Amino acid sequence: MNIILVGHHKTAVSMKNAVEMIFGKVEDFYPVTFLPKEGLQELTAKLENTIQRLDKTREILVVADLFSGTPYNAAATLYLQHKVTDVIAGMSLPICLEIATQKDNMNTSELVHYILDNSASYTKVLSDVLQQQKNEEEDF
């Protein structure tokens, strides 16, 4: 599976770099930037250029930084044109790490649903975690 990361400014490049800082080199991650003064057409063209370079026999998952932002809208257009397999919004390091570890074990549909099913576990609030630990200690 090919993974295209797309986000405002250098979000996608930074996200790939962060994943590689943890895991080492990740194959099949392709960051696409959306820079100031660019619009939907320019970004869509960048995504299409990236897609042209990819293995056509493999599914393409696009991970966008923000639902309904320009990166997401460009990716959604390509999904509607059947140029990508699916699009996830809400790019984060935990999501990208999950994708990196699971992309070879699942097809795109399975991976998207896996991410969605587990997304609540990717965000924690320290005060809640500490309260839960305190409650667990009191139960003993």
C-alpha cells in the first residue's frame, strides 16, 4: 500500500521525518506539501504528480492533516475520480505510526477501519490518566 501524507506547509514532511525518527526508514510514505500562495488546483496537481510515480497495482491511502481543509479537499477530489483508494483526515504521529506498522498486514479498507476503531486510544489527558490510576489503586 502506498501512503500519501498531505498537509499545510511542511506538516507531511515533518510527519514522515517523525515516523522515521522512531522506526527508521519507512517505505511507501510520500509527503506532499501545501505551501502559502498555493490553491486547490496546485495542490491537486502535486497529488496527481505523486500518484503518477507510484506503483499502479497497489492501493493508495491519503492521510490529510485537517478535515475539510484544502489538502483534504484535494484528496477527496482524487478519491471521487477513483485515483486513490481512500482518505483519512486528522493526521497525527500515532496514526502515522499505526499505518506504518499495519500497512503491510491489511488492505486499505481494513486499515482505515482499524485506525477509526482505535483513534480514541491515541489521545490521552494526563489528569484523566492519573485519576484512573488513583481509582484503580483504591479498588485494591
